[in-house]
Amino acid sequence: MDEQLKYEVIKSLADHPNGNKDRAALTLGCTRRHINRMLAGYKKYGKAFFVHGNRGRKPATTIPDETRRSIIDLYRTKYYDANFCHFSELLEKYEQITVSPSCVSSILESEYILSPKVTKAKRKRIKKELENKKKSAKTQKEADTIQANLVAVEDAHSRRPRCAYFGEMQQMDATPYEWIPGETWHLHLAVDDSTGRITGAWFDTQETLNGYYHVFHQILTTYGIPYKFFTDRRTVFTYKKKNSPSLDEDTYTQFAYACKQLGVLLESSSVPQAKGRVERLNQTLQSRLPIELRLAGITTIDAANEFLNSYIKEFNEKFALPIHSSKSVFETQPSDEKINLILAVLNERTVDCGHSIQFNHNYYRMIDCNGKQIHYRKGTKVMTIQAFDGRLFCCVNDKEVYALEQIPEHEEKSKELDADYQKPKEKKPYIPPMNHPWRRSLFKKHVAAQPHHCDDKKIA
């Protein structure tokens, strides 16, 4: 339109030699000298003088058509379900194609491919545009193709201010998802509210105490003791007694007791928006992590947990706020032995007539610090303690602690018939000291000290 206007004004001046050049300069927004220059060009080249020299030429920064088709094909076949920002990173990392997220967005949206994390405003605008194109579609196949590319977007959580200090609050949650094709695992997460840094992550087949213990262990060994955990109301943390006449009576759990031993506050809420940072992190990892697992060839849960160690470091470097900008309130890291004893699972068992106890479908005998078996009468109540590293102990009458040794179903070799039979050497097992945090009396004191407690003797 600018070229046409210039042509008409200059042609009028050329046809009328007495025309007002100052008025023409005002109309075109240029100087009188430039008007004279355009008059000379028109007389020499005619209308072609006003055609811009770059018309019909592609800019030097134009992405080749072959690259555009490759980007579309890669997203549809290999990197499907990735958000566009992550997709641009994957293209640079694995395909050596460097394009910006906005460029990726324009290329894919031209084919009506929307990001899984598309905003509501863009979704509404594109939906309206697609509906108009659908009405003018000439064939039903074309209309169906347009309709199939409308992607729904989940609602975002409301914002809340971050905590002031690093380690002040750790938001914890577990999210079930099909992280690899055909396998649904629960990813247990802990994220620091101040910096957005992932402080612990662990895959498990269900949302369990074991999964949260592994996350807790990662926090303790990497950073130290946090000030507070904020979780949802899962039975792992706290729950209401089913037949309790009062809704205020809580049954306190082993995770809560472990927090009490380390001086960590534990708060919970049934409202997802209250811990929006970890909820939003769940969505982010559900978008990015399955693709990373697929590209790394991960097929087992053990390999996935090992992969998390390197991936979380890479994720924090990219997205977490720098730690040095905020004060850390993590307490000194406890010793490995203390962590191992505190993150334990407690169960009650009864001594049978064979002076042994049954645990996880196996029989165990009690061994003292000298490697000798200890005998208790049938019906004696003992507390079994499964430490974080898997070692088994038991506590009797809150006074004695013994190691548990599994009783095999069959002897490996016969003393009478095997010539190479050797009597097994007696090993002195490690026996924890009596200041361990597992005694029932200490646990009862912890329960009694809570604002609302019940008289249930069962340890959750």
C-alpha cells in the first residue's frame, strides 16, 4: 500500500509540472529532496522504481522448509507430548537444530499443533480461529483434522509468596503417572519453597512410607535438617482413627515420629492449592521427565531412580533460584548411623514356641552382641525395627536391643555327608545403643504430647 501511494503521488507530480512538492512531501512523510529523487527515478524506470528491492526474497534468518518439516515430524513421532520450550532444548541437545521456543511455537501452531501447556488465552483465541476455519472447510476430512488439534489445558494453581529462607519449608507430594509406556509409578518429591529447588525425588510402585523415607534421606544427607515439611493429609503423615467418636483425635505415624526426633515441624493440608509449588512441579515433570526417560532407554524402576540423581541436578541448574541469594536455615547434617536408625519402620511381633519371630514371611532369631542366640518364652511381645539400610533389630520390654538373624529353611550343606562342610563362623553383630529412638515408651510420650491424641496402642 505504501508503494502504491508513492507511485500515485509522484505520477501526479510528473503529470502536472506545476504541482506542489511540499504538499507531496507532507503526504508521504519525507523531505522535498527525496521527492525530487523519486521523480527522477520514476522518469527513468517507471512504476518498477517503487517496488521494494527485497520483494520476493526470503530473509537471511528464514528457517529452510526442510528444517521446518523435520521439526514437525520429530515432534509428531519422537518428542510428542513435550512442551515447546522443552522441545526446543531437546532439538538442540539431540538433533543439533537450534531454534527458539517462539519459533517452534509458530511452526507447530501453523499445523494446528498446540502445546500441552498452552495458556487459556491462546487456547481460546486459537479455538475461535479454528472454529471459523472449520465452518469454511470444504471437506469433512479437513474439518475433522482441525477439530482433532484442539488441546485442553489444565487449570493453574493460585500463587502464594515464597518463604524467606532456604530450608524453611519443604513441600512434599507423590504423583502417579505412566512415566514409561505400560508402567505407572509414583514419583515422591520434595521441593524447597524459597528457591524452587528439588531437594529429593524417588520412584516407587505406590505412595508409601518407603518412598518418603528415601526423599527424607536425600534431604538429610545432601542439605541437612529442614525446618518444616508441608504435605497433604496422607496416612503416611497423619490420619483420623476410623471408629473414633471425635474428629479431633489423630493417630500419629512413624514419619511424624521421625520428624519429631530430628526437630522438624510437620504440617498438612487437604487443599492442593496450599502446596501449589510441588503441585505445579508435578505437572512440569509429567511433561518433561517421560521424554527424558524414553530417550535414556530407561525400562526399570531401579534404573529410573538412578537416572533421577543426574537429572535433578540438571533440572535445578536450569530452573531453581540460586541458593547463595537466600539464607539457609538447614541444621547440621546428622551422622549416617543416626539417619539410618531414625528412618526406621517399627512393627510389633510375638515370640513363638521356637524362640523366634516371623517377619515378612521369614523366621528370625534374636542375637546378642556376642553372636549368641537369646531365648524368650512364647508370647513375649517384641518390637521389630527395620532400619533404613534394611538391617533388622528388635527391642524387648524397652530394655534390650538385639540383632535379628534369618533362619534358613534348609541347611546349605550337611555336616554328616559333605566332606567340605565347615561350621559357619560366629560374627558379632552390631547392636545399637540404648539411646535409640525406637522405644515404645518414647513413642507414647510423643503421642501424649500432641494437642489431640487417642488411646490406640497400635503404632501406625
